[in-house]
Amino acid sequence: MPSLNKDELEQLLGVKIQNPDLYLSAFTHRSYLNENRGFGLPHNERLEFLGDAVLELAATEYLYRNYDHPEGELTNFRSALVNYKMLSDIAKRLGLEKFLLMSRGEAKDTGRARQVILANCIEAVIGAMYLDGGYQQTTNFIAREVLVELPKIIAGEKYVDAKSKLQELVQEKRGITPTYGVVSESGPDHNKMFVVGAYVGTVEVGRGQGPSKQEAELAAAEDALKKNSF
């Protein structure tokens, strides 16, 4: 069974590790067990489930105590803070990627697939941290490594959904609501790629792609906002 560099991980996370196996499990993707049947530890999905809840509670409590905003805005702040792109960036910044245990096939994946794996991994690490050292240690880590991103999110208005922003601007300028349409889709069912256009009336003002229609629509809205051609 692979060993975990406990000292290095403690330094990266800023915590004391009592049970290294919990953390080793947190870094184990389901696919790794398919190629290593005798591994002896579970994959990280149950720890991810726990860590997701701990992270959401810590973020929610922090927002409630420190920001006097309406519920809807607090929800948007939290969503921008704990989405898979933000969490994968934090995992990379911390250097957690090198600890991942995956199948050879998964290890070759890049882009969104790797981002999701990294985001799930850091949630699993938070779950392991909670079980290993308790809630206070875990919230200290979350404050230090996750909540620190909040001022940048708010200052850059990254919590504002691109579709909502585009709709607001188009309605203000043109008095109509933008629409979206699938231009093309490709790939097998488990790995689809959608190309979507954003339209003001019959004019395409942006185009984007993504592994779901929703993500492709967001990308199209972001493209339209960049072009500002509506």
C-alpha cells in the first residue's frame, strides 16, 4: 500500500495528523481501487460527502457573522466560494495534486475532469481533517485557505452569474431577454460536449462550450459579456 508523507502533508495543511490512513483514503479516487484491489482502504467519496457538509457549514457561519447582506447574496457568495473551479484552484495552490491516487486512465485526464477530481479531493481532505482533529482545527484551515478568497470574489463580482449579468444589461439596453440555443453536441453520452450560442433577438452575441448545456450557456454568456456587442 502506498505510504503518505505525513510530515510534508502536515506542513502543507498546517495541521497535526493523528490518523494518516484517513488522509490516504481522502486522496484515493474510486478508479484507483479498480486497478489495486488489495489496497485495503476505501475511496474518498464518503469523506467527500462529509467534507462538503463541513465546508458549507463553516462558510455559511462565517458569512452570517461577517456580512450583513440579504440571504440571496450570501448564497451567491457561498456558491462562488465552494464551486469546483475555486476548490480545484485551492487544491493546486496547496500542492495536493501530487498526493492523488488514481487509475492510469484518470491520471491522463486534464481540464474540467481533473478540476472536479481535485475539488472532490479537497472536500474529502476536509472530511478527514474533521474526523481526525475536530471542527475547530478544520474551521481554522477553511478560514486560512478557503475563506481568504472571499474578498477577491466580492471585489471582482465573481459571485454574479454571467447569465444574470447579461440578462440585466441586455434588458437595460435593448428591452428584451437574451436566449440560448445549442449549436452542436458531440461525444459519447458519458463525455458530451455542447456548443451553445447566446442570442439577442436573432443575432448571436456570444458562443461557448461545456460538458453540459448549463455550463455551455454560462460560457456563451461570458463570451457575450467580453465582446460587449449587444
